[in-house]
Amino acid sequence: MCISQPLVPKKRCAWVNTNYPDYIQYHDQEWGVPVHEDTKHFELLSLEGAQAGLSWLTILKKRAGYRKAFRDFAIKSVAKFTNDDLEQLYIDSNIVPNRLKIQSVINN
């Protein structure tokens, strides 16, 4: 006979607003997990730069837009962005349309 164990609530950092699934997913699956892939490092660096002055939740909600806009953070592809590519990013409502933040992704 199997005796069920009571579920132990997952411990989360105080900054996690459990009203938002994006926060929960990020905390539970990414926060504090070592990363060894250049593409993933580039994504996180880019998102952190975009977050400056904004909430992390704002960026998490736009994460899919960033992935599409920056070609899944393919470093060589992003490095070859043209001025036309940049002009399209400046008007893309799926990311934070801040020129300096967008240019920093390309420069990095």
C-alpha cells in the first residue's frame, strides 16, 4: 500500500510575485541555474540591458518578442544587423523600443 506524502510548497525568493506565471517559471527553472552556452549568455545579457530602469516582469513578458527580433540571439546573425534591421527594431512593439538598448545588443 502506498501512503501519499503531503505536498511541500516550493520555496521561492521573496521577489517572486506568484501572481505572474512568467516570474514563477523564470525563478523555478532559470534563476541560479549555471549557463554554459554563449547564445544563452548573450540572451540574458541582452535582456538585463533591456531591463535597466524597468521591471524584470516587463522584460519577461516581452521575451518572445526579443527572441524573434534578435533571431533567437544567434550571435553571428545579430552582429550582421544592418541599419534597416535596426530601423525595424526601433518600431517593434514586441520589445522595448529604446535605441540605446537596442544598439547595445548589437554592440555586445
